[in-house]
Amino acid sequence: MLVWIDIAVPTPAHSPVGGVLTYRSPLGVQAGQLVRVPLGKREVLGVVWAIHDQAPTQISAESLREVTGVLDGLSPLHDTWRQLVQFSAQYYQRALGEVALSALPPQLRELSNEQLVRRLKKQNTERAVHTTPGPALSQEQSTVLAQMASGTGPFLLFGSTGSGKTEVYLKAVERMLATDPQAQALLMVPEINLTPQLEERVRARFGSEAVVSMHSGMTPAQRLKGWLAAHAGHARIVLGTRMAIFASMPHLKLIVVDEEHDPSYKQQEGARYSARDLAVYRGKLQNAQVLLASATPSLESWHLSRPADAEGLNGGRYQRLLMPSRIGTALLPKVRRVDMNKQPRRTVLSAPLVAAIQERVERGEQCMLLLNRRGYAPVLHCADCGWKSECKHCSAFRVFHKIDRTLRCHHCGLTERVPRACPECGNADIAPIGRGTEQLEEHLGELLAHVLRPDGTPVRIARIDADSTRLKGALESQLAQVHSGEVDVLVGTQMIAKGHDFRRITLVAAVNPDTALFSSDFRAPERLFALLMQAAGRAGRDATQSATSEMWVQTFHPQHTLFEALKKHDYPAFAASELTERTAADLPPISHQALLRADARTQETAQGLLNAAREALQAQLSADPSTADLVPQVNVYPAVPMSMQRVADVERAQMLLESPSRMALQKMLWHLHGVLHQVRSQPEHKGVIRWLVDVDPQTI
């Protein structure tokens, strides 16, 4: 007997074929099963979304193509998983099939039924968890776990760096696994380099059999193995980055999002979803507890966890949990500000900071210097003719890397040898402007050349950034050197500021944090404060050294409110100040935003598509009485070039949509899709390469 099946297949959002496609099948299938179907001249993997007994009336049944195969060795994807994918596609304005298929491991798309059966036979079906007892809990940790046991959530755990948040996660997982023999937990971290250390701790606590990892650094075979274990319920604990939010976990009962403020949870390619926000939605779908945690929560989560007023009204949807104290007797580092206006011109490291670093090294302690710019210098410059090392494909400068004598564009990857003389005028005296981590490492080496460690050996300086950790295993070996005490001074970008438990570091210094204070991006101060608080949290984690631990900030604006709040480690004061400004300017989290972006060969073409869509959209909505009220509810601003206007010879423009109502914004975006397809087909917009929608953008 023939049945007609709606199947989600991988099609891009800007394709006219964006939803499910209907096929016919003589095979018995269930919703959620994976099938192979013809699409154009290819055969692709698809997900069965719905099954109908009758042929669709709008299409002739004979014209429909047949399903070519079913992966019947695999149990169907759960209906809650399909609901999560459906919601993500609708909310983030992407094609259903694109989201569904990108959430599956790539190797699954290539396997035949026989190959899949062989993989499934090799699986470890052990579900038992062998729990090793953890350390005794502090009073704050016990209180938080009791609040989680009695509440429903979602929870926002606002805990100081070093307060023992990880132990709370592990105890919550332990409690959940003990009460339900099938339950699964999802632990999420923002970046790949934080996964191994948490994985080590989780495996030590619960055994290796029931734990799998999911992140983009794994091989396709490893990703498939982990996904299959989670889908079958054999993996009781899944550790992963943002992609893990779409892991098939039918018995999910607990989701933990560590460092929930981190912008890495927002996908920046394809479907631009926020894994943190989807975690909250998924928890609601699967009746799972959701714990968001950070020492510096995002203002969105902080606002959503606001306490109710005296009348018990206007409270947020999240429950705020507090852990303000460090474990044991460890104290937060003392914050010292250096006014760079009082230092000699062009000073890189102030004399008091250098003296403090020397003193620490001679005592056998470690220091960490944070500079969020890799390379030797951001730009090379000719003083005679004004030439700068611009990238010919991007509206950016190529960064000077002294180690391999190259000029490298960090956007398109264009790399060339450093010229012997100015390409414009032939002047041999071309000089670097500004500084990156390479130059800071070199400069430190010169300043501390005479300094000796307690054992009489010379000071050892190491650098950790995207360049020094490019090779596989490089990051792990460098971190191991820091942990073992082989390194005295660690220089690096924000990679070293998050999540690492460096027990010997007693001094952390932010070398040049001022650039974010007056950025055009309204989120820049929030990100800077989080980064500095995270960096400060690396110091004094060993209670025996915490009393003398320090965080140094070199700034030209020492009285800025951000540094005042940092000095007191007072995130609530900073958040209150920022929220006051955001409320006055009607910016998120008070309002909701979406960006429409167009890429084209010329800036005029990119902006032309966006402005034409804006005019057509407003005219279409105003003409229809049922949608006319949307126009005043949503501000649609004219198109402008993006801050990074050209990348790899592609011009980029953007248009901002803003509304106090999330629902009104979503309705506007739904109408915008149809308008874009109409406008795109007009001859004057032929030069447009692509367009995309970014809902709740993290950068504007």
C-alpha cells in the first residue's frame, strides 16, 4: 500500500524549496525515521516529518518521486527532537531540512543500512554509571542544590569564579542519575578547549562507559559513535559545545550551560541559533531541569531572573541562585588600576606592573597577561607615503607576524611575505603600529631578561593564542606546562581567560582593555567586563596564595564605571548600570532585534536589495488591514554597510529590525521572506550572492 510522506531534506533557507517535500513510499515508515530520497540528480538523507494516507490534492500523485531506502536499523528520532528542530527553523528563519540535517552527524548521511547495522553492533550498550563520591559540599553549594530540588527552573546560577560551580553540576547529575535509571544529562561548554578538562573530571566521577563528547574538533567517526550512543540512551552524560544542543537524547532530564554569557553559544554560520536559548526551550519540551551558570551572566539572563517587586509582580521567568563566595578560604584578587595617562608616552607595560611581575617570578609564582590581539602588530606602516598593510580582498589590515615574517589577513587568510621595502614608494623603513601577543611576549623577554626563578634559572615566558595552538595537541601540551609550573609568565588572548583552573597564578594583568569601552557595538562593555572578571578569576585559586593575588588593569580611563565595578568584583552594580542605559536606549534585553544581511559583488547592489525589500515589505503590510498594525510595531532601519564591509572580495550590507514585541518581530520576518524572494528575482538584483537573517544578533 502506498503512503505519502512529508520529508525534511537539506535545502538552504534562501532557496524557494525551503520546507518539507512530499514523496510516495511503498515501504512502511514512521515519523522520525531516516530515509534516502532523490533530490534533483542526487540522493540525499531525509527525516520523515509526517505521513498521509491520501495523496496531496495540489500535486498529481504520479509526479511524486519514491523513497529509495529506509535506515530501519535506527530507531526513529523522538517527537520532542523534531519539535526542537521545527521551532529552531521557524524562530531563526531557516529551512526545516537545513536545521534537521545539520543537526545529524555528517557520516550518517553516507552510511548504507548494512554499514549502520555493523556500527550499531559494535556499540557499548552499558548504561550503568559507576559514581565516585565527590568532595564535601560548602554551605552555598548545598543551598543551591536544595533550591534546584524544590524548584522547577530554569535556574540562573550566579556564582563567583572559584565558588565551585562545577561541583554543583556534577552533584546535580549524580542526583538525577540516581533517581532515574534511564535519565540523561547534557553539559555544555562554550569552546572546544574547555571540553577536555571537564570531560576528564566527569569521567573520573562517573566512569568512561556512560560519557560521550560532541564538538567540531572530533573526527566524523567519533561524532557518529557519540551521537548513536546518545540516541540509543547508552550515553547517560553528553559533554559538548553549542552543536550538542541538537543531540538526540530521548531521556534528557538535565541541561547545564556553563559560562552561559559566552557569545560562542551563538552560531555565526548557517542557522544562526543560540544554544543557550534553545537549551531553555528544550528543557520545557522534555520536562528537563535547565541550569545556566556564570560569574558574569548575560544581561538577557540577568534580566530574566530579576526578583519580583514588593507586590510580587514583574519578576523574571528564571530563578536566580547565588554562590558569592570562593571555596574554602580563597579570596578574590585585589584589583589595581594603572592610570596610563601618567606613564611615559608609548609605554607598553608600566614600571609598577613590571616590578610586580618580577617579584612574583622570584617568589616562584606565576603571572598571566591578557591582550586580546594576536600577531606581532595589527598593521605595518610607511611614514613617508602613508602606505599601510591593507588586505586587497577585505576592508581590513593584514596583521604582521614576526615569527614567520608574514603579513596575514585574519578574515580571508591571505598571507604574503613581509616586503623588504614599502610597495608604494620603496622606503626601506616600514614599521609596525600597535602591538599583539607576539610583540608583548618579546617585550616581556627583554624587560625580564635579568630575572631569575627561585632555582636560579632564567624566567620562562609562554604565549597561548590561535597561532601558537594551531597544531593538534599544542593547546593541551602548553596548558600542561602552565599547570606543572614550567611557565612563569603566560601571555595570551581571551583563550586563557576562561574556565582554566591555574593553581599557581597570583597576578593577572589586562594590558590594553580600553578599545571596548567606546565601541559602536552596545554589547562591547558587557563582553569586556565578563572577560576581565573571568581573567581575574584565574588568580588566587589556591587558598594559600589568594590573600596576595592581584588583578592589574592598565587603562587611560581609570574612573570609568566599568572599572569601578570591577574593582569591587560587583557584577550586580555593573549590570544595573548597563540595564539602565539599555532601557533608556530601548536596546536588548528590553527590545528584540534581527539583522537582515546581503552579500554582493558591489555595496550598491547589497544595499539595493535590502532597501527594496524594506520598501516592498512596508507597502505590502500597510495595504492589508490584517497586517497594517505590524508596521508601527517594528522599526525597519535603512540598509548600511557592515562594520567589516568587504571580506574575500564580497561586499556586505545589513538592515536592522527592532521591536519591543518578539511576536511582532517574528511575524514581520515571516512576511519578509516572501518579499525577499520576489525582490531577488528582479533583474537589478542579479548581482546579489546571498542573503540571510540573524535573529537576536550578538554583534551589529
